[in-house]
Amino acid sequence: MVDKARKQFGLFLGILLTVSAVVIALIIYTMTMEKLKQIATLKLIGAPDRVIIGLIVQQSLALGAVGLMLGLGLILTVRTISRAGCSWSRSTRWP
């Protein structure tokens, strides 16, 4: 039973990571397409490809850092709440 649950969890985690990666890639692509005019202006004034790629990577890293911080905050909050337990449910009596 435990092996089956472990396999299911692993499969779920794999699907979750795949879908998350696709969503993040689409967000980065969309953000880049929205800045196409600014990228064209940079190319027009002579910015090398390396600078433009650096800007896109920098934006992607910033997006990842914000997501990481939000995710860690959510995990720590849920962990704290789950360790504290539901003290309100033990003290409340239904009529």
C-alpha cells in the first residue's frame, strides 16, 4: 500500500513539475513578446544580443525569486498552522 502511494505521489510530482515548467516558460515568452518594441529599440541603438539576453534572463530570475519567496512563505505558514493543530475545534462544543 505504501509503495503504491509513493508511486502515485511521484507521478503527481512529475506531472506538477512538467505543467509548472510549461506555465513558467509561457509567462516568460509572453513577457518577452510584450517588450518586443523595447528590444527592437535596443537593437536599433546597437545593443549586442548578449545584453538583450541578459535582460531577459535577469527578468526571469527576478520572477523566479519572487515565486520562490511566495512559495516558501506559503509552506512555512501551512507548516506552522498544521503543527499548532486546530485548538479552536477542540475547545468548541457543538450544542
